[in-house]
Amino acid sequence: MDEIGPQELKARLDAGDRPLLLDVRQDWETRLCRLDNAVHIPIEEIEFRTDELNPDDDIVVFCHQGVRSAAVADYLRQLGFKKVRNLAGGLDYWARTVDPGMRRY
């Protein structure tokens, strides 16, 4: 599985290297915490909304703990998306290692 760690993603974002951030969590989860400029497509809608994504974009998929996003990343790769990575450990790991002020749930 192709993953990116929170620290590596943070370094890329800080350097201005901005992949498309794809949040596949539920609506209620996005109200608790989120990453700025993320595109929100809940996991249950992804198969109907892939046309909103560019298969050539560099995409980092995330959810709460990285399980749902790993499934979505695999699905997108099967559809021919070339540069898709899962955020290892999801936003929970991001909050613990990169942004301790982020609300965790």
C-alpha cells in the first residue's frame, strides 16, 4: 500500500507542494476537525463522484484512522488514478504527531 506519513505530508504542505487532499469521512466528522483546503467526498459517495477528481493529480486520501481512506485509495488506483496515497494513521495520527491542538474524537 502506498502511504504518506503525517510528518512527510506536513513538510510537503509547508514547502508549498500541495497534493489534492481528499477527505472521505462522514459529514459529522468534518464538523469536528478538518484539514484546510481538503475536498470532501464521503466514502459512500466516492464511486458516484470520481468524475470530480483528476486521475493525473497527486492525491492524498484521509479519514479518521486511515482504514476507510486506504480502501478508497485502492479503489482509485484500480480506476487508473496514478498518484494516490493514503494518510497513514489518518487525522488521529496527524493530530497526535503534527497538530496537537486539533480536536480528536
